[in-house]
Amino acid sequence: MKSKGFWNLPNSLTVARIAVVPLMVWLLYTTPTRLEAALACVIFVVAMITDVIDGYLARKWGLTSVIGAFLDPLADKLMVATTMIMLVNLGWMPAWVAAVIICRELTITALRTVAISEGLVMPADTLGKFKTSFQSTALGFLLWHYPTTLWPNPRFHVEVHSAGLVLMYIALFFTLASATNYLVTFFRHAAKLERERAALTQG
């Protein structure tokens, strides 16, 4: 499993996450039964767990690669974006929230690509990690969807779907906050780089 070839365990887990995306579409294309919703939830949760595991194993075993670094975030974004789009289609998630989050992902991915070409590494910050945690938990709850009481006390009755929406709005806050942080970091670096280039030209 520690093979240096492409089909090592970390890359295999990443490819598996991409492979189950069509299954998520099939399960959620029309209003799913309780069993189908539960299955979609389990698949999503397992995918998010393997997202953490494959990165950890790749670093621990020295199996990091350019193709792995490309496929890992791609698998994550495909799973999250597909899940959100299907939830919007079912009416289980506000369309505008999904649009904001997906646009943020595309924008930050583009910024990171430009930043790397200019020699700037933009790793996930604390705000981004909070965003991912709340977003993943929220999507799991929204996928479960069907009435399931989280807190049985009648005075504090909380349904899974309602809890998922609350968590998604919290994730939205961290989505915007982390995007702002990335933008500030990027443009500060860009301005510094321009000053350095101008100084070299004048010199």
C-alpha cells in the first residue's frame, strides 16, 4: 500500500471519492426515500473522512505527488459541489447559499493557482478549517433530512434538517471570512511583488 506508483492507498482513496460522485447524483436525483437519504449521508461522511486520511497518509508515507495534490482538492470540491447542487434541486438547501459557497471555492482555487505561479503558497487557514468542519457537518445533517429528533425534550425540540440549516449558515459566515482573508493575503503579496519588480527596474 506504500507503493510509489499512482495506485498507492492515498491516491486510491482520492479516486474512490471521485468515483462515488455519480452514485450521489443517482441517489438524490429525485426525492430519495429515508433509506436512500441515509445512504447518501453515509457515503458523504465516509468521503469526508477519507479526505482527511489520504492527505495524512500521503504525508506520513512520503507519497505526496503533483497528481495527488491536484486530485485531492478536486475530489473534495466535486463531492461538496455536487451534494449542494442536488440538495438545492430537492429544495433541501437555499440556492443562494450554495451559489455563494461554490463561487468562493472557484475564486480561491483560481487565486491559489495564480499565487503558486508567483511563488506564494496559500495554505488553508484557521477560518478555512472552521468553514470545512461546519460545512461538512451541515451537509451530513441536510442529507439525512428526514425528521429525526436530536434533542427529545419537547421544550428544546431540534430536528436534524433544521440543525443542518443553522450549521450551514455558520459555515457561510466562515466561508466569507476565510475568502476575505485569502483575498487580503493575495493582494498584499501582489502589491509587494510589484514594488520589488519596480525597484529592480529602477535599479
